[in-house]
Amino acid sequence: MIYDPQKMLDGNSPLADHIAEQMKAICGDHGVVGEDNLEELANSVASYVNETHGDGAVHAGYLVMLSSQALTAVGEHQAARRMLVVGSGLMRPAKWEVSGEDTMWVLDLREMTVQADCQLEIVFFNCLTAVLDMMGDLWDQVAGRGVLGLRHVSTTAAVLGGGTRGGDISREIREMCQDRLQQIAETNGWMQVPQVLDLDLT
């Protein structure tokens, strides 16, 4: 997706408004960082983009990265992680009947799959661990109640296993996620552990 300032609505700072809206949508409603701080950071990011790119179009992913870096620079590490992972589309909230009234966070494994060398499987599981650790705070306010939905498990497993160990790797992915969430629950003092669902099977 490409952000084009020429297509934004008229306003004092359309780019800053766009960035602020995105930051509020991802971080503001969760009490992660104050609204005034988000506005100020959005203006800073917009100023940087205008200085380096002028009126040219900018990829939306680049704006997400800059916003995450800005949040990190002011010590808002939790918000920065949320901005990067949710803003990039790697993880997003969703409502599913199978999750009841609980919000399901959907992790798109396809976004983590890269074409690499024979170490691909090790790299993938290390990345998956890091993502779960970064996003553990998603369940802090609900003491671990909720669901982690995994999307594209089968296709990811097929890539990792070269088509020969897909079933085994699918199971390893699910078990690894559940085990890691159990560890995070113990560390964070949750009352429950989020349920892991393979959305390919539902």
C-alpha cells in the first residue's frame, strides 16, 4: 500500500493527521500511550517524511516503521512493539464465533515466511518466539483470557518442511505457540492462558 499525500483530505497537516489516526487506532485505545503524545509524535514523523520525501508518495509500511521508531525513541517500547506488529498486518484483532465474547488476535504466519536457506525452520521458530514475546502484553489487561488464531499454518509448514513434513511442522507450530503463551502467562501472572486455534482447521 502506498500513502500519497495528494490523495489525503485537506487539512493543516494531512500526513500528520493520517499518522496520528493510525497510531491512535493501534495504540491509543489500549491506554498504551497518551493521545497528546501520539499527536506530537505524529507531527515529528510527518516533519521527517516531508523533509526527506517532499510531496512524493511513501509506502505505508515505511510510515509504520518510522512511527514505531519514534515511539521507541521516547521510551514507549510497548506501544512501539504494538505499532510494528499490528501496523504491519502481522497480527490483528478479530471476532470469531468460536472465540465467544473474547477477542481473538490473529497471527498471519505467511507474513513471517521467507525464502531462505536450509536454516529457514530455525529462523522461523526464533522469529515466532520473538513475536509472541513482543505481543504478550495484549492479554495483560484480561489476565490471559482470549484466543490466538493462527492463519496459514498449513502453507507455512509446507514451505518450512519442503512439502515432506508439513503435518509435523503444523503441530510443532501450534504446540510451540501454546507452550510460549504458557511461559508468558506464568511470567506475567495471568489467571488463564490464551487458547491457540489453527484457523486452517476451523
